[in-house]
Amino acid sequence: MKSVNAELGATSELFMLLASIAYVVALIFFVLDLVKSSRTIGAVEARLAAGQAQVPAQAKVLAGAGGASAPAPAGAATADTSMDYSAGPRRSSARIAVALTVVATAIHGAAVLTRGIAADRVPWGNMYEFCTTGALVVSLIFLITLTRKDLRFVGSFVVGLVVIMLCAATVGFATPVANLIPALQSYWLIVHVSIAVASSALFTLTFAMSVLQLVQTSREARIAAGGPDKAGFMRLVPPALSLENLSYRLNAIAFVGWTFTLIAGAIWAEEAWGRYWGWDTKEVWTFVIWTVYAGYLHARATKGWTGTRAAWLSIVGYLCIVFNFTIVNIYFSGLHSYSGV
């Protein structure tokens, strides 16, 4: 039996608390960026509507955020469809939010690392560790994507989900650092769970984008019909079609990872229990998730299921992941019940 460093485990929990605080502050600045930018664009449009000829250069850039895409209806200014960084004005709140997210992620990484060192194993052996590690990967993927594409518009949603995951882990799934039960003491834990964590993190990002897609679709339809723009903050968000296309590509990558998760789990089950598949509740729901996302990819690629139908399928798939991680782990007994301790 490997020794457990309880003191280092307590240090990990302190790091996790500090990371949570930093994420919350970052979330506040992401929301502030949406509010401030929306007000700036609204002021520009009010001046244009009043017939003022002179508009500050900074405001012009914000108002014309549609880039080279097709012109949007009046009052429907959106972010560039390519989601590339523009030479527009600096959004100080967004820059602070990203910097705080980097700091929070670094502290979060230290928390996960010290947890692993304290337990002398990989830190994803129970629901607390899976949730905290998954939240770290979500944040890392978001920051890595930011180096290529301007996805700051989704920052409040992604960081908000990270905060929810950390709260769930520390309040609902708190587990002292401890050794693994024999069934989990396998190198397949590293392969199977690490891929599941990475795939779930990508699905988390696409979930946020699918929700934004639904809101943006509704907003675009309302404006096209001559109605008022009731969601001004969505002016910083790309058109619904751009959100859908990027979400589809990320879901395709995550689906490949989830397929490997399913395969690795079956191989591990044969090694641990002498069978590849036994219709355990956890196994069934892992397959259900795979089926939902397979249906999503197939329907969108071959059956023309685009727009809101594709977004809802993506959301349903993520809700299945949440159900599998929470309800199945907590309330259903089976060979995987130990994953909830």
C-alpha cells in the first residue's frame, strides 16, 4: 500500500480554493467586458441613427465588428465570422479576464499536481479528482484556443462552467486524498480516464457554444423580422452559423476521443473482470453518450440537421455526460460504484 501525504493533500485543497477565487474574479471581468462592449456598440448605433457624421474611431471598429462577412441588419453587429483577432480597440476588461484565467489555471494546475503527488498516483481516481482535473482541462483548452482564435466572447460561459465544476467537486464530491481500490490500480486508469477527461472538456466547450448558438439564432431571427435587439451582449458573439461550424469540428474531435474511451474501458473491463461488456449502468450510459454524439455528427453531415436541431443534439449529448457523471455515479449501484467515493 502506497503512503499518502495528508499534509500535501491539504495544500492541494488550499490551491483549489485560491484557484476558485481567481476564476470567480475572471468571470466577473468577462461579464463586465460583455456589458461594456454592448453599451459602446449601442451608443454608436444611437449616434448613427441620430445622423451624427463624426463617430470616434474606436467606436467605429466596435460597431463594424462584422468584418468581411455579409453585412448584418441594422443593430445586429456581430463578431467576425472567422473569429480571428482584429486590429480594433483593446478591450481592457477582456484582457484582465484572460490574464486572471491564466493565473487561476496555473494555481489550479498546482492543486491537481500536488493532489497527485500526495496520493502518489494520477489524480483522477474518484469523482472529486475527475471533476477538478476535468475543469482544469476545460480551462487549458480554452486558453490554448485563445492563442489562435478570439473566443473571449465565450469566456464568461466557459469560466462559469469551470466555477460550477469546482463548486460541485469541493461541496458535493469532496473526498480526502487516499489510495485507490485494487480494481483501479492499473495503467488503464491513465489511458481510459485521461482520454475521457479531455473529451469531456471539449464537449463542455461545445456545449457553451451550442447554447450561444441558440441565443444568437433567436436574436438574428428577431432582428431580421424587424424586432428589437433584446440581447445586446450577443453583438460580440459571431453569427449562429459560425458557432455551429466550429462546434461541429470540436465535437468531431471529442467524439474520436470518446470512442477511444469506450474501447479502452472495454479492454480494462476484460482485464479486471474477465469480460469486455457486461451492461453495467456506467457502461450503458457511456455507450448512450457515444450514440447521441454519433447521431449528431451523422445527422448534421448527411441528413441536413443544421441550425437549432444540431445545437439541441449537442446539448442533449452534454446533458447525458452530466447525468452519467452525477446521477449514475451517485444513485446507481454497479461495478463502477466505487468511482463515486
